Amino acid sequence: MPLSIRDLPAPLDTALADRLRTVDFPTLGHYLEEGFCDAALQRVAGTGKLVGRAVTVRTTATDSTLLHHAAGLVGPGDVVVVDTGGDRRHAPLGEVVVNALAARGAAGAVVDGLCTDIDALRAVGLPVYAYGRTPLTTKLHGLADGSLCAPVTCGGVPVHAGDIVLGDANGLIIAPAGRLSDVLDEALADDAEEPALVAELWAGAPLGALTGATETLRRLTASR
């Protein structure tokens, strides 16, 4: 693909981001099917919840020139999302890049591939998601190939610059702000009700009776 460098996306809606930090991310899975990255794309460094604005980078298998450039542009709340074009041999993300991101206040980094320098990454503490680790790294070849802030694919999910990246120990969700906002009120209501539901389970109530699953099955079998 030809080299494409676009402007950074609009700023993250801080009010929406603050509300998203309060929801249990798996609760969003009750209401959404799209936006969930491949389960093998997991957190390898950092802790806690990740909420941020996607800054997309498309690299080639061996050249990370665009990623180095992007690392100098990000700011607080940004999550660099790196599409390696399917490469699973080279690591574009390591100690120097992650320190560059952390120094600028970035919220995290996601690579649709591998990372390196894992001990250093864990010492920095920036949330990093990757498929695994390798000592084989990309180089600065300066190829006229790749993109910045253009649409990419990460973990099987289409990602646009400005999408919201949500991550925790369970994995990653990347989706447009509007789609997340559509289901957020319901998800937060579910979270608020869950402690009472769990308490009823420990008091002896059957789960199917509480959720309606048992009654649904009764109706289904009665209609046969």
C-alpha cells in the first residue's frame, strides 16, 4: 500500500471515557457482538483498565519508521494501535517505543503482532497488548509503505482513528464512541443489579429462576 499520513482524530469525549471506566467491560458483551478482538490478543504488560483514543498505525513486516514517527505525536489518553499487516515474526514494539509513548502520557499500546523487551515493558507499566513476544525486531528501513490514522485491522476488528479502545485482563474491545454510548446505560444498570443477584444465589436461589431461563425453557417444552 502507498504511504498515507493523516491528521490525528478528534479528541476523546472525556465524559464518556470517565463513564466507561466505571463499567465492567464484560458486561458490554451482553449487548454487543462487534468490536471484540481476538481472544489471543492479551495484555502482556501493565495493569488495570485501559480506556483511550485509537491512533492507528499500519507498518510493514520489517519497517517501524511510521511507528517511531507516531510515538512523537501522541498525547494523554491515546492508545497506539499497530497493524503489522499480519506479520507474526517481528516485534515493532519494545522498550524504546513504549518509553516514548509513556513519556507523552499515552494510555497504552496494542500491536496486532508481537512485542519485545517484556521485562522493560512491565517495568514501565504502560498497558501493552500483543499476541506474544520475540527477540526479532523491526528496523528503520524508511519504506514508502504504511499509514498513520487510516483504517486498520487489529485482532480481527476494523479500527478507525478516534475509536475507543477498552482493555482489561479479559481482553480488548475497540469500537466507535457512538456504539459504546448506545449500550452504556444498560450495562451500568446491569452492573448495579449484579451484587443483589449474587447475594440471592448464595442465599440458595437457582440461577435459572432469577434470570428467567427456567421459565423460558418451561414455555418452550410446553409448546412442543
